[in-house]
Amino acid sequence: SGLRSKLLEAFSKADGEFLSGQKISEYIGCSRTAVWKHIEDLRKEGYELEAVRRRGYRITKKPDKISSNEIQLGLQTKAMGRNIHFAEEVTSTQKIAQTLAAEGAQEGTIVVADKQTNGRGRMARTWYSPSGTGIWMSMIIRPNIPINNTPQLTLLTAVAIVQAIEEETTLKPDIKWPNDILVNGKKLVGILTELQAEADQVHSVIIGTGINVNQLEEHFPEELRSIATSIYIESGELCERSKLIQAILLKFEALYSLYLSKGFIPIKLLWESYAISLNKVIQARTINGVIEGKAIGIDNDGALLIETDETGIERIYSADIEIKQ
Ligand code: BTX
């Protein structure tokens, strides 16, 4: 609205100095109460404002905007992210990518949204995807691989994301099999891999990644605060989402081309170097029950190998794991 841009203009002129409520109300021509309401609206949009009695307000942090242009400008990939579908708000980027993939979208097409109203995790769980702070992205790829190998792509994606985060921030994230990226034991990233296939022929793989970037602790709902974290919470520094997306696409493209030419082994070695769950006693909750034992590695499919006291070595393809020691 006009008032909103006048308010932002006033702050921009103040150049980081405090602006009193009185000054603001004169500048934009509204009451002090209306000023207060506009300030609250700015906060909801992701602005951070410091309020000091008798001095007024100043903006300490602006929201990080994301758009197709921003992702495209400076992107160094050949195919990944060369076709961008961006929307401010969607139900789920996975759902849109599914439709695009079925309609024949080219490999490397990405769907990015600023906010998801129905972000999905595995097994019908929800993924909290508020606006202004995270990366909610789905990538469409069309590898010529057997269906059984698709879990490898989840591991490959995890490596690409960790490498990109290491490049763009001061963090050193860990990977927890199969799809979590953690910092200090809390979830920073979730990956959801889905596929469209027929018989043993993969038509497309849709890799969804959810990354908490600039959230503050209080931005997370209560029930997530003890398990979720963001780049900002962990590093104390804001991270530009479009830059991080570009880095992820570039790392992904390099690893994916390595994978297509040399197979899973080089990816597996990289993955193992970031994994925290290996050589630890873990408890895996699968659809068929709970398995407890030592995680000894992943096999060439990407399955987790667990050595148990009772049954020897078990291979699991999908589970939630908890590290015991
Ligand atoms: P998951 O099933 O491994 O994890 C889901 C669980 O993670 C939830 O049940 C909740 O406990 C926790 N959680 C929910 N939201 C968050 C969050 N923002 N940060 C940390 N923990 C959270 C992981 O599933 C796969 C998530 C993929 C999300 C992407 S976003 C783009 C794409 N579109 C879409 O709908 N999903 C994917």
C-alpha cells in the first residue's frame, strides 16, 4: 500500500537511525496508533525493528526477498534451475512439480515458493513452511536408472546441500540417514524424494528440499522448537536464500553428473564423510517395526545396514532413526 511504501521510505531516509513515532506519523500522515499497526505489519512480513522508549524505531533487519529473477541472476548451472517456476504461495511445491513432470517438464526444472500452506514431509507428515525465511523447492530430474536406485538420489541431494551450506555459511552440518541434515542435533533441512515410474522405468524423480534459513527460534511453532533450527539461529548470520539456491543447484549438478557417469560409489564415499549415524547404536522405526543395532554403513543401493544382536545384518530402506550412543 501507499502508506507502507512511505513508511519504508522514511526508514530508508533515516539510514539506520531511530525514528520517533511522532516523526513517522507526521511523515506518512496518520495517527500514532496507525503507525504502531503498520510497524506490527512490517514485523509480520519479516522485518525486525528495534523499539526504544523516547527514541522510536529503527529497522535492524529486512526480509530476504526471493523471486525467479533473483535465482536466475548469476546462476552458473547448465541445466539445473534453468527453468524456474516461482510462486509466492503454493500448497506444496512437490504437488506442482508432479504436475509439471507429468506434462513433460525438462530435466532441471525447479519449483520454488516463498511459502507453502501444505508442505509435506514423508508418510503424510507436514513440513512447516512459513513465508520470508526458508527455501521450499522441488527439482525435477529424469535419470535413466532402475527404480531401486532412486533412494541414492536422496543421499546425493543431502551431500549437495551440505556442500552448498558449507560454502555459503560458517556451518558444518551433519547428515542423518536417510534424509535429515542437522546442526547441533537439530533439523535444518528435510528432503523428500518422490518418483513417477512405470514398470521398472523411471519417468521423473522429484526431489523436494525444505531448508530453514532465516527463522528466529520464536518463528517456529512450539512443538518444533526443540527439534528444528535454522541457518540464522545456528550461525547468527542472515543468509540470502537465492544465493544458497544457486549454490545448491551448482553442487547438485556436479554430483549428479558424477553419479550418472561413475555410479553411486563416489557419492557414497562423500555421503559417509558427512554422516553422523554411522558406527553408532541406533534405533530405527520402520513400517515393519523397530530395529535396534549398530549402523555399520550404507550399501550400494543406499540402504542402511544395521548390525543387530538377534538377526545379524539388516538392510533398511526407509525409517526414522534415533541415535542411541
Ligand atoms: P520428514 O517426514 O522426515 O520430517 C517431517 C517432520 O519434521 C515433521 O513431522 C516435524 O516433526 C518436523 N518438521 C516439520 N517442519 C519442519 C521444519 N520446517 N524444520 C524442521 N523440522 C520440521 C522431511 O520429512 C521432508 C521435508 C521436505 C519438505 C520439502 S519443502 C519443498 C517440498 N515441497 C513439499 O511439500 N515438501 C518438500
